[in-house]
Amino acid sequence: MDNPLGTTFHSKILPKENIIKRIQLDWWLRKGNEQKVIDNLLLFLNKDTLPQKLNLKEVKKLIDYHIYNETRDYLEEALIHYQNNEQLGEILFLQARCCLGLGSLDGALKKIELALQLEPNNSDYWNLQADCLLELGEWEAAVTCFNKSLRSSPGNADTIYRLGSIFILHGEYGEALNCFSGCCKLKPFNHEYWEMKAEMLVKLDQISAACECFLKAAKYSGQIRLFSRLAYCYAKTGQVKKSKKLLLKVLKEEPDNYDALCNLAGIYHKLNKDEQAYKLLKKAYTLNKNDPLLLNNLGYICCRLGRSRKAVEYYNQALTLSPSDKIVLYNLGVCLYKKGIWEEARGLLEKLISIDSNNPDAWTLLGNVYEQLSKHKVAVDCFNRSLGLAK
């Protein structure tokens, strides 16, 4: 069996001793005794003399175990002895990893910049510099580093995936889609890449294309949650029967699948089966009581079923979690209007308009509220404002 920890540092060790050491390390690792492995590796760092040629596999392994201080000190000594060595760039790179692990971003950047001067086409070095810049919040500079990394290693799907993830965090969904599309071309059987591509297509409202990607993601992974996302896209494209059939299949295998419960409730609502939708949403509520979207949907269904008191409770719960949610503010305003609670409805709608002054529906509803309060001039102003926005 190959030793996952590599060979020892010192060429002085006899082959027989080397084999025994490899067997010991492998045995300890398989038994879960990582501390013994670490202690043994640290012995190599404490030797009085350095070998003629460094074997850095063990050093990398120690860094993977987050042993930064001792490893950094060892590499500092190695740097003194190997100023003109072909491994100098790698030593600086590993030093930078130690600095990053210890929270010294400036130190990490200085080391990796020196490494890049020696090996400007090393993609690992560019990726590490990008990591440092991301820690500093300089995401655009990190993107530049990842792009330089890809020029050195064009087919690195992992780097492209990371680049796409950065674009998602900053709302650049078109750029993210390009990244995940590239990943799918490089590794066409990777379900995660197809899933991320599908999610970007949903963000960009390209739902039909998203259906195809979710279908591939589900096929390659077999994960039931992906069938739930596919069903959501079917519903968005008007394929209600197809969506319903798929969601029922999901819930048969996973009765507590949260997304499937919520999405099937939406299907039943479209089919004017609000009681069935309500039962599904109530079950989803037992699984997650802190989802503003679910709480809004429960409020909406309750209002349609004439259970306005319960609807108000759900809407207020949603606003506790998301006080500026425009949809919840409007829907609660409608519910209060129907109950005849004019002043409270007025306050909510004015808050909504302070957030979104170009909402014609909010202005119309506010006008209706002012009419009920016998403030006809103000009501007319609201109606005129709504008409101006609707043009």
C-alpha cells in the first residue's frame, strides 16, 4: 500500500528503516491516530542537519495538519541553506501557506510574491495569492490572480469553479454562468458543476435551459433534492403536471423534503387546491419556522382560506425575520385591509412605499385605505401616483 505521507526527509535512513517507517505511519493513519503521525513527522524537522535535497512531501503534510509554527521555522532554516536551489520557489510557497495559516496576510503575500518572481507560471502560487487577497476583501484583485492561474493551467476545473463562486457572492451571475459552463465542458459527468450552472440559469431567468442542467445533475448524482429543483423549474415553465408528478415521487422517498413540500404546495395553489397546499406548508413549517418565504406563503394561503387572524400571525413572524420584505409588507397590508384594520394597514403601506416608492400596487392599496379613512383628497393623490407609475 502506498504511504499517503510520502517518504522521510533524510537520505541517510536505510531502505529497510524507511519501509518500516512508512508502514508505521500508514498504520497509525488508518487507526485514526493522527497525533502519532504528526509527532513522528515533527521528528524530521528537529534533525540537526538538513539533507542535500529537500523532500517537501512531509512538510506539505504537516501544513495540511495545520502545524504552522514548527514548519515555518524549519522552512526559514531551509531558506538560508538553499538560496540558489531549484526548490526555492516551493519553499517560499510553503512559507506563505504557513503565514496564511497563522493569520499573517502581509507575510504570506510577501513570500508568495517572491515565489512568483521565480516561477511566474505556477498556477498554485497564483491561487494562493488569490486566497490572501480574498481574506483582505480584495475580490477583484483575487479574480485577476485566478485568471493568471488559468493562463498557466487552462484546464483546471477547480480554479474555474472557485472563480465562479466569487462571482456569485458579488452578484455577477453572467460571469459565474460562464465559469460553470466551462467546468461542465471540462468534466461533463460532475453533477455539482451542472447544478451550479442550473442555479445561475435560474438567477438569469433562463428556466428552460436550467431544466436541462438540473436533469443532468440529477442523473449523474442520483440526489433526490435535485429532482425537487427540477420540478420547481418545470412549474416555472408551465409544466405543472410534470412538476407535480416529480414532486410526489420525491416526497414518496423523502416525506420530509422541505423544498418538495413548499414547491408542491405552490402547485396545489395554482390548481386552486388551497387546503392541500396549506397542509403541505404546515408540515414544512414543522421543519423550519424561520423561513420568511414559507411564512409569507402560509399567510397568503390562510388569507385566501378566510383565516385572516392566522394569516396576520404568519406575516408578522415573517417581518420579525425580514422587516423590509416588500412582498410580506404588501400582503399583510392586503390582509389588514380586508379585516378593516385601516390605520395599521396605512402604516405598513407607507413603510413599503418608503422602501419602494415606484410600486403602483402599493399606491393603489394605500389609496383604498385612505378612502376608508375618509381622506379622499389624499386617496386621489395615491391613485394618481399609481396611474403615473403604471404607464
